Amino acid sequence: METYVPFCGTPPLPDDLWSRWTFDPVLLAALALLAAALAWKTTDRRLAIAGWTLTALLFISPICAASMALFSARVTQHVLLILIAAPLLARALPHRAWPVLPVAALFAVVFWVWHLPAPYAATLQSDLTYWAMHLSTLGGAVLLWSALFAALDDAPGQVVLGLAVTAGQMTLLSALLVFARNPWHDWHLLTTLPYGISPLADQQLAGAVMWTGGGALMLLGVAGLSARFFRNAAH
């Protein structure tokens, strides 16, 4: 029986990492469909191009392979996806007036589920589960940012609460990762060692990336939304 190889391949050694670009035909077709959808619906071509380019790089570049070896690389991929690519895509598309708090709660559930041990392990055993993780995470983040943008003018209080819920749940997960006494993910018990880092230290680094990097990006998002609110209020 053939051994299953995860979508991003086997964990690379440090010397091989920068040669591990992913040009899977299904991935390229999916990115082409995303580009076509954005071209059809976009209200801001520059933001759409920026969001699409970052999304593509996060899966085509060696970041994909690195996430097989380092949990911190996977978390970095997710933070960039939900806090940079997703708001760019949401801003480039027509906004929908979804209720902010339920959407924020839905995103929180999706985000937590895919970082827990059992669901995370499942993404390394099935391409279908792997893409279910990324599509639901990106889709939930785009939905959240779209709801935030739509509510900014009429319900700024909901925007504040939505951002608080999102920042709070990400901070809590970050803290659990940083202060855990044992690694959560068996997959990475050996994959981190060639990089000179223990599995627990890699997990703590992942939590720190989510906590500090994610926090900084959230602050930028708050600043951008605030600037837009005051600019609209002035008119």
C-alpha cells in the first residue's frame, strides 16, 4: 500500500527548503478560478491583485513546504492569510451586511478547530481535509472582514466588538501554545530537529508569531478601519 504524501510534500531539510515550490495543477487551476472570480466581481482591481498575489505565494512558495516541517511556519502562513490576504480580498469585493458578532464567532470556531491536535493531524492525512482547512479559514476570514467593512458606517460598535472577539480568541490560543508544557502535534516531534529547534520551542514560536505578529496586524486593521470611519464621518 502506498504511503500518503501530504499536499505540500514531505518535510524538507533546511538545504532543500528554497527549492520546494509547489506547482500542483489543481492548485494552479484553483488560483486561476479565484483570479477569474475577482476579475468578475472586484470593485478595486489593485487590492484584488494584491490579495490574490499574496494568497498564491502562501501556497506556491516554499512556505507550503516549510509548514510540513515547522508548526510555526504553518501558523505564519495562516496569520498572513487571515490578516493580510483576507482583508485585501474582502475590501476588493462588494461588502455584504452580515451580522458581525455571529460571523466573528463562526470564524473563531473555524480557527480554533484547525489548530487543535486531531483536526490538524487530519489535514496531514488527506488532501481533501487539508483544503477544507484552508478554504474554510480563508473563507471565514474574508466573510469576517467583509462584515466589518460593511458595518463600519452604520454600526461601528459592532465593528469594535467583532475585532475584540477576534483579537481575544487569537490571543487566548496564542497563550495556550506559548505556555503549553508539551507539544500538541505529534507530526512535528521529529520534523523540527533539522532546523535546530525542539518541537516545543517551535510551538512556542508559533504562539509568539500569532500573539505579536497577529496582534500588530490587528492593530493595523483597527487603524485602517478607524481612519476610514473618521474620513466618512467628515463627509
